Amino acid sequence: DPVLAADLRVHRPRDTVVQMAASAGDGELTFYRVPGTGLGTLDAHEAQVARDRGFEVEEVGFIACPSVPRAGCSPDGLVGIDGGIEAKCPNTATHIEWAVAGKVPTEHRLQMQFCMFCTGRDWWDFVSFDPRMPESMRLWTARVERDDKRIAELEEMVSAFLSELDGKLAALVEMYEQEKAA
């Protein structure tokens, strides 16, 4: 998505943003941007299905965490004034696994809780979409409510990680400075 890529370049200047599409075939590809979602596809039908679903999702860039410096989140979208969205387009086996289990995988729950922490939102919708499935089975969604106890744990974990990172970076800088001096 060229618009999203441009936004990322502005809001995340230290990151390398790569715009690309890959295909097994040769020739020119058409990229379909789903306006307002930050999502895009090379599949025209998938793009139309997303539009037809009518999700009103605000496109956003990086959101800094209010109480943990240098931490933040990049939500797939914000919904209304109290929600958000995490969208995945997994392989078919994974899509089926998630839908049959009927619950959001732990690693994505943690990501969603951290997004709620950074944004102050109350709930986050997990959306799994697989265009290869029959139309009635392409979309699976589940809502995750804010868990302040889990958020407090995540805040501690992220703060500890950043502190550890600072120590390792300082040691790395010192090592290279010593090599230069030698």
C-alpha cells in the first residue's frame, strides 16, 4: 500500500520500509488497495469482499506508548472511539485452526492487549481472512476485551526488555570504541 508505506516512512524514520509484491507468475501485477484499512491485495475478488464487508476502520501509523518511552504499537486500524482491529491473512490450515479453536492465539492476544495499553482502547477485534476458503468461511472474527492485569504484566516485560537492550547496546558501543582505539 503506497499510502501506508509513505506514512510509515514519515512516522518510523529509523525503519526501512520496503514496498513490494511477489508473484509466482511473470508480468505486470495489479495491486488493489483497500482504502482506509492499510491493507491491500493482488487478488481483485479479495479486495472487493473487504470493501463489501463495510468495515469502518481508521488507518493509523505508529502510536507511542504513553508510559513506556520508545515503545508503541502499529495497529492495523482503530474502530470507533473504543476499539481496534488486528487483521491476519494466514494460510488456509492456520485460518481453519483458528476458526475451529474459536479463540485468538496467545501471541496475537498479547499483541492486542499491548495495542489496547498504548491506545487506551477497551476492546480489539481479531480478523482472520482467507480468500481461498468458500465465501461463507473466508472471514473469522473474535473480540478480545481489555485485561488491565495482563497489560500491567506486559508493561513490566517491555520495560525490562528495553532496559536489557540498553545494556547490550552500551556494551556493543564500548566494544567497538575499544577496537577503534586499538
